[in-house]
Amino acid sequence: MQLDRLREATLEEVARYLAGVVQRDDFKVSEICDVLLKKAVLAHASDLHLEPCGSGTRVRYRIDGVFHDAAVLPLALHDQLVSRIKVLADLLSHRREIVQEGRVSLEIGGTKTDLRLSVVPTVAGEKVVARIFAASQASFQLEALGYDEAMQRRVRAIVLDLEGLFLLTGPSGSGKTTTLYTILHEIRRELDAYASIITIEDPVEFEFGLWSQMQVNRQASLDFPAGLRAALRQDPEVIMVGEIRDGETAEVALRAGLTGHLVISTLHSGSAPETVTRLVNMDLEPFVVASALTATIAQRLVRRLCQACKDEVALDPAKQGLIRRLWRGAEGAELRAYRGRGCETCQFTGYAGRLPVAELLEVDEDLRGLILEKARTSTIRRALVDRGWRSILDDGLAKAAAGLTTFEEILRNVSLREVL
Ligand SMILES: [Zn+2]
């Protein structure tokens, strides 16, 4: 299929085209692979799944967080398809019983895109997942991340201070890595003459060639704490640690933050206030947490309403009541809701692209006091709310009321567990 045609084709057209290809006697598996991989990139999918099922090999794309079928191919082709992809990624194509990981670099119309490949043996055959890191499409500007203006300003001020520990939290696929990379770009743009930057990642999602990137390598005993210690020996101003998973890494990261370095990282937790208590509960000295932690962001990605076909719609009274109960910003205001009618721009889904909903917690005197007292998450949250803090739910509901997304999308993606 020609590149221009592939670019324009809907997923149904691609599926029909591939169904036609496999009917021919002289078809090549390499062509099928080529179409599937390239279309995944062109359709802005975040990942491609190749899954052997009873009825055939199911190929699905995840676009804006939702799966779409790209093709169902005969099961007889499955092993050949997987072999072809493994060859592209320099993996062992004859080994079908082991877990393998690799990388494929695709060039489409002059633009290079990296795909990270994982192959897992299942009872029905090997399942392949390719994660697409569309760095070429990202601008790595803070303005482009989708945070509101006040938050952009605060984040910029905090990270350009080049000090302390700055943490992000959110489920996988919530844009944390893009935010971390954006912060590094921002520092490089603003403070290149003053900052040496190094990262420790598992895996390195994208090679920028702009600063040093270390890959975790457990066989060589290079894990997050060891990598972080090694990085500190070279006295960099800025260190990005892919993830803080254990007390040891957290401890070294906090100490580094206390001694004149900026450490940015991610930590698994449900919210910004919970990130603070998680750290304290990793058996760390509360005063170290209180002095080194500067801020934390919790975020989710939600689908953006298609701006080409959105209509204002009535909000049913029950939902209106719920939203008013959840959102202080709704007080006194008339609640507006929107829905995408569906058009070509959004492939008739009503949504096009994604945007983050987020909460930023800055550690100030009051919060430092609460950390020293080992306060619970709910206590920290209450103290913040009393001061008019904007939670992720406030941010999301405000974005829905402004027609950037829908209330359904927010209620589906943001946990109400801590609020209700
Ligand atoms: Zn539309």
C-alpha cells in the first residue's frame, strides 16, 4: 500500500486491504508487517498488540487509551508474522518459548519513530506488544503538555531552581515520561550553561543525543540505586531517575535533592498527597522528606473532545447533582456539558487526541509540618482543600465544563475513592 493511501485510509479500509492481501498466492508477510507497523504510527497509536486467539491473530491498536481492531489475520500466519517482527528487532526468531524484548526503528516519510517490542509466550502462541514512543510528534515544550497556565508557571519555577526532589505519579500511559523529558528539555533550553544532565532509565524510551542517558542493566548490577550513586559521583546538577520503587533509591534521591541537585522521578501512588505519605512510609526520616521534596504532580490522560464536531448538550439532573457535590468550582455556575457528534476528524468517535488532568502539590511550611508529624493522606488532603487547593478532580471537571473533554471521561478516569 502506498504511503499516501495508508495515511488516508481508515482502520476498516486497512483491515479490508489486508484481508485481500492474504487471499493472493504471492503475498509477502513482510508487506503485512510493514502496513501494520506503519499504520499504527500514522494512526497515532500508543501501542500495537498482536495476539493469537482461537479464531485468528487479532491485531489491535490503542489510540487515545482505547483499543481499535486493525485486522484479524489467519492463525496459520501467526508464527511468520512474529518471526518477521523479531527479525526487524534483531531478536532470536527461532526461539518461541522465551520472553524477548527489543526495538524497531521505523522510517516513515523521512521521520524516524522508535517502537519498543515485547514478545511473551502464551499457550496460544507468542503475543507481541509494540509500544510506540512518538517523540518526533512531541515538542517537549511545557506549554504543549496541556497543564493550565498557573501550573505551567509553577512547574517551570520549581524545576529551574535546580534543587530538591520533584516527583510525578500516575498510571502507566499517563504521560509521566513525556513530562519528565519535557522538564529536561526546558532546563537545557534555559540553563544549558549551568546544568549537566544525566538520566537513569529502565528502559531508555527515546535517545535524544542531548544529554547522558544510562540504561538500567541488572546483569551488570546497574540498578536504579547503583545508577543514581554512580551519577552523583560526577556531580551533575540534574538527574532523572525513571522510577523510585524502593526505599534505597528514595533515600539516595532525597539526599541528592538536599545537597544541591535537582532529582526528577516517578513514584507509584494514587494522588499527589499520597505520594508524600508513601515516601514517609518507605522508612525514610520525615525531616529528610520534608526538606528535600519540593513538589509532586499526579496526572491522568483523558480523551480530548473533538473540537470540530462538539455540541453543547443537556446534563441530566442526577449527574448534575453528582458533579455539584464533587466540584466546588460548580457553585452558583450554570453547568455546561458537551459531546462530540462524530466526524471525519475524529474517525467518528467524538474524541481526538488526549489531554492531561493533573494536580500539583508544592511542599511549603504548612505541609512540612504535616510531614514531620507523619500525617495521614486524608489529613494532608483536608489541609490542602481548606486552603482552596485544586485537585485533579477539580482540574478535570473544570476542563469538562469548558468543553475540552466530557464529564463521563473525567468520572471514568479519576478515582473518586478519596473524595467521596
Ligand atoms: Zn469530530
